[in-house]
Amino acid sequence: MTTKLFLTGIGCEGRHGVNPGEKDAPQPFVVDLDLDVEAAGDDIGDTADYREIARRVRETVGQESFDLLESLAHAVAGAVASMPRVVRVTAVVHKPNAARSLGIEGVAAAASAGAD
């Protein structure tokens, strides 16, 4: 049985960006996930573990470094899609401080991975 699962507001820090200084210190990122997961029963072992998913997201954002937000979104989606019981995932990665100088509250990129 496949179930739709949503994890929203996963707070992370990472060193990503193309502008001077953006990779000098960690910046805040927020990740939302839309997942299709295998749910075989009513036990935590029968589905994807939220704790492990959040850990994998934070690890990916914190350990890798990309110029483009789009590339980061693809990396997060791929990392989560490779986890047990995850069939498909769309990762939306928000960078709240990305375009404040333009009067934009935040910027986000989305990428999907998994079975088609």
C-alpha cells in the first residue's frame, strides 16, 4: 500500500550560493517534502521513519555545497528517494534570505526523484 506523506518545515543550515560570502558561514534553509511511501501496516517499521528522513535532509543540506538552489533540491530529493520504503519524493528547498535585497521574502526550488 502506498501512502502520501508530507513533512514540512525541516530546518537546516548549509553553505550554498553563488554570491560572494554566501558559502563563508552556514545559512538557514527550510525543506518541505511530499513523499509517496510504502506503508505495510500500523507499526513504525512498516513505513518510512520521519526521524531518519529529517536526518538525511539535514545531512545533505549541511554536508554538500552547491551554487544553485536547484542543484541542492535535486540532491535532497535523490538522498531521500534512496531511503527504504520511499517510492517517490518531491523536495522543496526554501532559502529565506536569498533575495531580500530585491524585496523578495524568500526563494525556493523543487525537484522530484523516485519511481515514475
